[in-house]
Amino acid sequence: MKKFLKHIAYGFFFFVLINLLIVLKYEYPAYKAIKEKTHKNYLKWNNIYENKNTYDLIILGSSRSYTGFNPKVIDSVLKLKSFNMGTSAQDIAESYHSLVEILNHQNPKYIVLETYLDLSDDRHDYYQIFSNASFFKSSSNKFELISNGYGSNGIANYFIPLMKFNNYIKQDIITLFSKAAQKAPETDWYKGYLKDTVIITKKKIAALSPVPNFDNTPFNKERFNTYFNKIKELTKSKGIKLIVLRTPYPPTRLKLDDNADEENFYKSYFKNITDVKFYDLNHYKAEIFKYSDEDFSDHHHANLTGAKKISLQLSDIIKTNQTN
């Protein structure tokens, strides 16, 4: 019995040690960035908290948002004050709880929600989710996101670093045996927008894969419906205009096959929702806003030139809504 308990104790010790080493490897850089005031999510939330009731338009969504919507362009056209609260891999439940937190400190006229199938699936990047939520001032909202948004898996990932960083550990191990290019640090930020000047290479264009569809993405329709309705009801109760967008892809990628699951799902879903408009920026006034592969830095992130077109499309949508 003593020998068995000894093995249990050793196992527990090594488990704790491994998790502490993982925290040092993956969490310490974030702590350092916060201390040096360079952490992107820290800076975003600081802007929301320190500039109370300042922003007229706030954008929610993934990295496709924070590389796609440039407040400088939007504000110059609309004469508004906008802020980009897109964060990496922002899941729709995360968008909802972020919105709850934001509305405790801001009173915007518009909320723009960027969405695509990957943001409502059953695969979650808990590190990115909890990195964002760690800056919530409301402890109850943070708890709601962890427990209700992600259930027992969310709670386990929150407390066990080995689970939370599992995918990052795998990626680092793969990198040890490959010649994967190191990504340049993201430093050029303006009101939550990342200015990216990289242009996708011809080699990467040739290797593009089809856009998300029901075969290659575990899209969860029930999850999307639940959290979209929460977002819709919250914005409606506050008298906020909600606009939902699908941001563009490189044209070559759209032409790879004729599967239009993503596009058709959103068109069908929003067809009978009278108080919320959905816009697919791949096609919105395509005769005016023409995209080329060179407007992107990779398979789905806009660069500086693409962001200008995306931002002008959003500005045009809002101006059209104002005059109708």
C-alpha cells in the first residue's frame, strides 16, 4: 500500500512539475508583455476601460477582423470613433461575453460581428480564449464565459496548463523537426487594428485549400444559433445596430471548388431576420470593391491594401443604412 501511495505521490509531483514548466514556457512571455505594456489584448481592453463611452462603433471577431478593419479609414469616412476588438480565434461564445464586458464600459451605436464557420465549431483555442477573458474586469462575466461558454472542458483547460497549451506544444515539437518560417512579431497596432504589409507569395497561392465548409469544418449550428441570439437580444435591448459580416478570402481560394456551404448557410440563416443585416464582403458591390490575391497576407488574412477595401465596404454599408 505504501509503495502504491509513493507512486501516486511521484506521479502527482511530476504532473505538477510539468505544468509549472509549461507555465514558464508559455505564460511567462505574456506576463512580461503585460508588464511592458506590449500585450495586444491588454492594450485593447485598456482602451475600452480607460476611454469610457468613447466609441461609436466596435468590431468583434477573429484575427480576420483585427487585420481587416482599419479604424483610421472607417472614422475618416463616417466621422465616427471606432475600435477594433477582434482577437485571435475569437469563438462566438467569446464574442458574446466580450460584448457583455464591453457594454459595461461603452455605449456604441454599432456593433460589427465578423463570423465564419470556424468561429462556431467544436474546436477551441483555450489559450487565446482565456488570454482575452483574463482582462475582463467582471469576475462573474469571466466565470460565465469559462463555465457556461465551454462547460467542463473549459474549466479543465482553465486550471490545467498541459491541456490549455496542448496544441502549442505539438506545434513546437513539429517545428523542431521542420524548417517552418518564424512569424514576425505583431507590433504595428492602431485602435486594435493590426497593420500587415505582407503580401501572399505565389507559392502559397498555389497551395491554397478550399474555404471552410461542412465537410472540412465541424461547424456547430446549434452553438451558432444560441450565441448569435444572445448577441442579437443584447444589442437590441441597448438600442445598438448589429451588423454581421463575412470577410473576404483571396479570389483564387474562392475559385478552388464550387462548394458554397459557408456562404449559403449565412444567407439562409439571415434571410428571415428582419432587424439584423448580413453582408458577404466577397460579393458586396464587387464592381467597386475588387479583391486580388495580393490584398492578402495568407489564405484568409487581409494585408494593408485589403484592409482599406474591407474598411471602405463597412463604411459604405453603414452610410447606406443611415440613408435608408
